[in-house]
Amino acid sequence: MSKTNKQKILEAAATLFKEKGYVETSMRDLAQHIGLKASSLYNHISSKQEILQLICISSADKFTQHINNLHQQPITPVEKLTELVRFHIQTAMEDTTSVISFTDVWRHLEKEDLQQFIDNRRQYENSFKEIIVDGIDQGHFVNIHPDIALQTILSAVHWIYDWYRPTRSISRQELETNILTLVLQGMQR
Amino acid sequence: MSKTNKQKILEAAATLFKEKGYVETSMRDLAQHIGLKASSLYNHISSKQEILQLICISSADKFTQHINNLHQQPITPVEKLTELVRFHIQTAMEDTTSVISFTDVWRHLEKEDLQQFIDNRRQYENSFKEIIVDGIDQGHFVNIHPDIALQTILSAVHWIYDWYRPTRSISRQELETNILTLVLQGMQR
DNA sequence: CCTACCGATCGGTAGG
DNA sequence: CCTACCGATCGGTAGG
């Protein structure tokens, strides 16, 4: 079972949005990368905006599914937070386009699509925050403002893709260990 | 002494780049906000790219000057790091356009301008990193990878403007205290 | 400072 | 799937 043309379009678009940005990627660019003319794209998608929406919702789903799974597991808030940070770092390295769509590219969504995405992300943030609040209530974390902790941790993991390049000087394991040290030692009492 | 037209153009452009983005801001938009026609802008600047370059270099200078001053003061690495975080938070709240230019808008620079900006920012990051390294060497900080600590702290403070809205629920003082707790407790042994 | 205008490029459609 | 083409908009220039 091979990829549908629509899948090819979405994957190529996600890559181009990552490399050049949404506005700077033209439908002609995109078509050329798949070996089509621009007008042929419209047999598979209805607009550039629809491409953006499908990409952004798909990336949001990836993070939402992970945190929903995590939520059901019988582990401590500290373990959940550890796994969350680990997952964000892994995704930053193995699926950069999802991270970029989730953190940056979505800003070009419009109207209902934009609102839907913001609602999705809000839900994700609330689930994340719940873990922090649980950790505070159970005495594992210092009495920090949950929203500030949430956003600070999210910023730290969301922008890894922007600066991290796998080199000899920093291994992925080292990255994970160090960020976990910073975040967890910063929060634990 | 009133503002020159060039200053007015740069300030209006920085605001528009913040609100809409560089590509999405047309020279016609910009001109209209100052009460001119687009063609008249070119009596004061040579191109849209020149506007971008002046804005980005100016914002980089703001951060560079601060860290250079800090570097000369006879205080501990912990105190220096505290002041750096404090300054970034203050700038995020009082001079958002500078933060956005320094963290995001610069990506639209081209060729030599882009290289010059990257060099400037590299210098800033090196000065910042030096403080972290001093703190580790003097035994104040845990033995963390300086580059990871640097980028994690920078991410945390750079994206405050993106999520923080001054409301009753989080005061600026609270923001400062909580982020400092997270970062400093995360790094101190 | 303006009017008038340039070539290039954009997202998207018609029609086969 | 393509060719041909649309109106809109872009950064920038000529010329006064």
C-alpha cells in the first residue's frame, strides 16, 4: 500500500513550511517537489489553507494522544513530567516538522481553523498543567505557579529543534539528561 | 527634538513586523501607518530589507550592551545570571518589539545582513555562556553542559512575550520570581 | 512628497 | 493530469 498523492502533498508541504516558512512556500514550489504542476494540486486539496490545517491538526493530535495515554498510567507526577520532557525531546529530533507545526507554523491558520487549533492546544496545555498541579499538591514540586512552570518547560522543549544540531559535542542522551536535570531539579523541593 | 521620518518608519515597521510578520507587512501597509504613500518611503530608506536590518541590529545591540556592562561588574556568576534573566523578562514586557526582532524576525534577513546578525547573536550567546561556565568552575552551579543550559534559559525567557499577558492571575513580580526559582534552583548545586 | 507605472509572483479557476 | 489564464498584490522606479 503506497502513499496517496494527498499524503505526498502534505508531507512535502510540511517539509517546505519547515525550511522556508508557510508564506514563502508557493503552490508552485510545492507542486514541483512532487513532480506536478501547481494546478494539479487542487485535485487533491481545496486550498493552501487546507494543507496547513491538516498538517497542524495532525501534529497537535500526536502530542494530545501521547499525553492522553500518559494520563491513564499509574505513575507519579514526577515520572509523568519526565516522560513528557523525554517525548518532546524525542519528537524534536525524529519528527521536527510536527514540532514546528505545533509551535510555529499554526500561526498562519485563519478563522475557524485557527480557533480549532488554539482550542486543541489549550487542551494539551491543560493536561500538561494538571500533572504539574498534581505534583505540587502531592508535595513533590515546589510551590511554583503552574502556568509559569508549564510555559517555561514548554518553551525549553519546543525550541530545541531551533538550536540543537547533533554533533559530537552533545549527544541526544546528554541533551535529555541535562534538560531533565534543569527542569526537575528546578521544580522539586 | 522630534523624531525623524526614518525613526518613525523603523518604529512603525517594528510594530507591524511584530503584529503581522515581516512578509505579511507590505510597504503600502507601512506607509499608510505613517501617513505616506509607499513610494515616499524610499526617500528615507533604500529597501524593505534595510528596514529589517536596522531593526534587528538595533535590538541585538540592546542585549549586547547590557551584557557587556554586566560583564564588568564585580559580582558573582549567580548574581549575573539573575540579572540577565531579570533583564530579559523586563525587556519582554516593556520592549516587546526588540525581543521579537532578536528571537524571530531576524530570520528574514538575507546574505551579509543575515551573517552579520548571526555573528552578533553568537557573540551575545558566548558572553552569556561564559557566565554559566564561570559559575560551574567556581562551584556555584551543577556540572551541566553550558550550551544546553544556555539555550534552555534563553528559550524560557525569549518566548515569554508569546504567552504572557499581564492579568490579575500572574503579576510581573511573580513571573520574575518563579522563573528565577526554576532556572537558578535547576542549576545550583 | 506624489501619481503613474513596471515586471514578477501569488493562489486559484476554466476547460479539456 | 495539463495549458492557459485570471485578478490581486508585491517591492520598487521614473519623473516631476
